[in-house]
Amino acid sequence: MAFNHVTKIDDLVPVRNVLASLFDKTGVEDFAKGLLETCPGVRFFSTGGTYKALAAALGDAAKDRLVQVSDYTGQPEMQGGLVKTLDFKIYLGLLGEHYNDAHQADLARTGAVEIDMVVGNLYPFQKVAAQPGVSPEDCRSNIDIGGPCMIRASAKNFIRVASVTDTADYPALLSELRATGGRLSLATRFRLMKKAFAHTAAYDAAIAAHFGAIGSLDGVYGFADAR
């Protein structure tokens, strides 16, 4: 298998398309308003409760600037929200390289867009697992799948994409965007990448440690008839 080795990138990348999917929505309304003010023509792609929060924050601008991920991909969410952002068009936009002709052809062929920023955080597995008497099933249901994939893909492609996982970073990012006309630097994207991978690594480590300490599932599940 041949791996891509990128040698040509941009330092300052304009933020035009933002993918947002958050459990912790602290500060996202003000961040979205700031992005609208600082990033010319910015559009938001979002899901579920995050979509509702952004719609309220953006007001009248939401009509032109806010898109349901399901409308963009053409695929409705799976029951229970189990599948929302896991879609080929989304990952073309996250992993596509700007100066790769084949990637640009894929984007054009599918009608996908380059996603320049991901704003995401994860289901609260650690908080749920720390509750007294919590069941393995309660913990299992709070294992996030799409969120880590989205964060990891954006972090991997830090040469073009900003992966925002810490709500405390919102003010500094808006300050940089105001100073640069809506663009983020490679140094900032690299800093965000390191935080993003630390975020998902800690998440996976917590899941492994919790389930590793469970000796038996006796009494947790009833068995269905054999298929």
C-alpha cells in the first residue's frame, strides 16, 4: 500500500466549512457567532442537539449557513443516534488533501466539500463509569464511535483541518481568526492535533481500564433465542 507524503500545504487555511457534533455544548453558541463574524461565508454542518443549539445561536443566518448532516449526506441518522457522521462524503471532506488532484476529483464527483474545522467532544464515558452501581450496559451505551473517528480524522489531516476538542480554546481561536481574516495557522492546527489525540487516547484508555476490571457479565444480559 502506498502512503501519501504531502510536501505542499498552506500555513494559513481559511475556515469555510465547520463540522460540529458535541456532547458538551458549553460556549458553542458564542463560538458559532464568532465564527460567523470572523470567517467570510462560513457554513456549519451539524447533528442532533448540536444542530438545535447552532440554529438558536445563528438566528436568521441559520437558513443559509447551517446544514443538517443527514441532508448533506443523504442518509438519515440511525435509531438512537448510533450513526450520524460516519459517511463517505464526510470523510472525503476531512481527509482530502487540498493539493491532491485525485482527492479533489473525488470531492467533485460526490459533491462533497473540504471541511476546514471539526468542533467535537465525546459521550461522557468516564463520568458514567464513575457512578456507584453503574451497569456494564450503561457504560457500553456511552462508548462514542463517530466522535473519536471524526476527531482522529481531522487531527490526522492537521495540515489542512483544525480539530477543536477543548471548549477552553474557543476564545483564542476567535482571536486568531479576527487577526487573520478568518484563517488558522499551521502552528495552531498542530497544537490542536496534539490535544485531539490526547483526548481520544484518554477516552479509549478509560474504556479499556473499566471493562478490563469487570470479571463477569453474569446477570447483565438475558440470552435471546439462537439465530
